[in-house]
Amino acid sequence: MPNALVTIDTIADRALAVAHEKLQFIGTVNRDYDAEFGRAGKKAGDTIRIRNPNQYTRRQGSRVLNTQAQAETTQDLVVSTQDGVDMEWNGAEMTLSLDEYTKRYISPAMDVIVSGIESDFLQAMTKATANTVGTKGTVPGASTTTVLGDARAMLNMNLAPKGNRSAQIDSTTMASLGNAVRGFYEDRAQIKEAMREGFISRHSGFDWYENERILTLANSDDVTANTNADALVTDGGSSIAVSEDLAQAKQVVGSVFTVAGVYACHAETKAPYAHLQQFTITATGAVSATVTPTIYLTGAKKNVGSATGADLAITAFNEAAMTFIGAASASVKYGLLYDKDAFTFATADLPIMKTGECVRKQHDGLSLRLWRSGDIVNDRELLRIDILYGWLAMRPAHAVRMILN
């Protein structure tokens, strides 16, 4: 195909096709909100509010009406990050066919864009996930699949739907799991996923992907701490005071810990589970660390309790031992297993520019803008590829980390 037919539209179509095949993580999460940002008039930095599911308490053993006020809450999905790749070539290099054009320029450019965004997104969502299974120092391998069952059980206990679950682990761990998952099979409904880069197969209720962009988190040199005050803990708050034992410089975003005596409970029945509630640090502070999940001590949203299921008072967080995953200065490698709606990724339509050739294309929840122009003085052609995007951990309780090392 002569270069005369390599239009900006054909380049854009080819770029989208290349990107779609490489969306190992983005391609498996919720992208329902892309349409919201594609409406006319939407601009960079726009925010939409995502309504959280309502939660209620049960009227038990009584015929008497006991109405509950609606307490709807929302989360903000902000699309404000713009990434891209810029390139140039001279007139002599513009005689390429579309296939050669794609091989030499478009594929490498999309590799860089997609890989970078996927890495940032996957690692951010892993850090936002508190649920964790596995043991540091024990590599999931051919001798046991217990950790896979633990991951599935953790999602079930947090009421994650079972129909659209995926797993992202590195290829070394996938190789180690080889014998243990000899039952991998090709579900006909999943054949279409074979074209997505990294897809292996389906097992234990998950679509499995090899992904080298998974999170390796380094602990600080101090992971010994107690909660040092209960005054900053509130029903519906996200702060835990730790500063007397763990200075801000020693707090690591993404670190997972438990608090002695603070147990997880069933989201609906409020019955206690046998394991302590896990928290992850989302922001460090001079006095307190910001954590997820938010702490709910009572009511319809209650997510912590005593070992017997009794409501906790804030005094339960006074001088209680904190136990972190991994030793001081240790690096912990995490896979991520999740329901599709645990996370969302959205792109927005960038404006079409008036100079040069500028097109915008959308496919399967991904919006790209390509802008091409010439430099008559230096006999060069310039091309920039841009994407405007944002993400959100909508339901992090519907995801679980798996310790891989």
C-alpha cells in the first residue's frame, strides 16, 4: 500500500487496534463511564459522581414499620491525566506501506503509551486493595493451590460477584503454578480473549493473565507500631493515629496491616469472620495515616467488630498492636485478583485542533487523538498521539492481593 493511502484516519484505526490487544488490565475492568466523558462539551479535568450501593439494616422479628432514611454516597471519577507519544520523520521515510508504517512507528508508540498507563493503573489499584492472601516467603507453586482458594474465598466473603473475575500475576509465578493448574481449560465464552495480550486461560473462577507490571512494594525500615490514640478514629472515618510509633517518613502508601482485636464482618449479616480486618495506607500523615477501607463501627455499613461480632467502640483502636505484611525493608510482590467492577478506567475525548490533520477515534472504551502536521522548512512530518484518562477504585473490597514471594 503506497504512502498516499496512509491517511491520519488509517493511522488512528491501526493505533487503536494495536492498543486494544495490549490492554491486559484495562481491558478487564469497568469502562462504563467512558460515554459520560464523550458527551459534547466535556473538557479535560471533568468529574463525574458514581453512586455507591445503598446499604440497609434488617427489621428482624417485628411487624412494626421502622423506616430508614436514604444515606446515598458518591465517589468522584476524575479524568485529567494526559499522556502521549510524539514522533517525527523526514520525507524519505514517508514512502512506507501501512503495515511497515505500523511496524516501525505506531506499534512501538502504542507499546510505550499502553504499558506505562497499565503499569501506573495496576499498581495504584493494588495499593488501594486491602484484602490480601498468601504468606511472605511462600511462593505459590505446583505443590499447592490453597492460596487460590483463599483468594476466591476472600472475594466471596466480601460479596464480590462471580461472573467476571480476573487475575494478574507475573510470568514467573504463572510458571510455578503450572502443575497446580493443569486443569486450565478454554471456556468457549473466553475464546475471544485469546487475542488480548497476556491472556492464559480460565481456572478457579478467574481469567488468568501474565503481566510483568505487577506491584512490588518495599517496606520501610520500621514496621513495628501500635495505634497510639483513639481520638482520630471515628465511625465513618478513614484515619488511624500511628505517629508516636511510626513517623510519616516510615509510613508507606500501599502497606497492608491489621489492628489487634479488630475483626472483619459480613457486609450484610454483620456476623464476624475469623480473620482481622486488613487496612492499606492510602496517604501518609504527620499524626495519622489515611487508610482504606473506611472504618464503620455500627449500622448498615458496619465492616468491623469484635471476635464475637459485637460493635466496637473507638477505644478498641487505643494502643492496639499493628501487624504489617513483610519484615522491615522487605520487598513484597503482589498479584491482583478482582471482579470487573472493583475498578474503573475512563478516557475522555480531546478537542479536535484546527491546524494540520487531527482526528479522534474511539474503540471499546478507549479514546485516542492523533494530530499530524508538516514542517516545510526541515522537510519533516510531525505526529503526536494523545490520551486523556482517569481511574478509580470503585469497590476495592471486591479485589484481593496475592503475595507472590
